[in-house]
Amino acid sequence: MNAEEISLEEVKVKPVVDHLNDLLANYHIHYQKLRGCHWNVKGPSFFTLHLKFEELYTAALLTIDELAERILSLGKAPYSTFNDYIKTAEIKEIQTIGLKDTLMVKAIIDDLAFLIAKEREILNITADAGDDGTNDMVNRFMQFNEKNTWMLRSFVNED
């Protein structure tokens, strides 16, 4: 399949796919960081953060799947190896074992800020490509991340 089969211009879809693969790689690292936070959080905020991290990694996993399926819908292949994710992602892994709960939250806030910036960039690219489907999907991801940034910043009293 190619992009023209869904009424998009192949030449305009290439930058969309490149950016979606980049976002996919970053979401994989973010997802694993959330899993580590979920598994390793301790202290008085355990019950609150354990549930919040689970909510966030579940959403990230669904986002990963939607990104890969959208790339396939555009007629291209999504990245699918950890080597690709680590090589491509700008979000970096962290050691969550023994990490203070508020530092975990701040690390996730930093990830979300990065993802929001990438998503805004993709919105401009998809608008130029006339790719409303990808635009709507990425806009939904961005709105979720914006809301959770506010919540997590409030949690660490940085609002």
C-alpha cells in the first residue's frame, strides 16, 4: 500500500512517517521509564503514584500501537526493534531503582514536555501534508499529555 491509496501525496507523507517513527521511538523509552517508576516507587505517595504511573504507561502503550498502525496505514514500516528505539529516541532511560518519588514525577514531566513539543511539530507537518487523520490522532495524544503535565506539576507543586 502507498499513501495515494488514502488520497495523500507520497512525497508529502515521507516527512510525516519519519516524524511518526521518531515519536514512536521516544514513546517506547517513555513507556519503559513509566514501567520502571511504577515498579519502583516507594514512600507515602506509593498508592497514588503507583496507580498514576500505571495509567500513564497503559496510555503510552496504546499510543505506541496507534502510531505503528498509522505508519502502516500510510504505507510504510514502523520501527520495531529496541535498537531502533534507543538509536532514534531523544528521551533517555533513567535508573528508577532507589529514585525518590518526586524525581520520578519530574522525569515524567520532562518526557511529557518533550513529547508535546514533538507532537506540535508533527501537527505542522501533517497540516502541510493534508493528513487530517494523523493530525487528529497526534492532537489527541498531545491533549492527553498536556493535561497530565498539569496534574503532575501540581503533584510536585510546580504549577
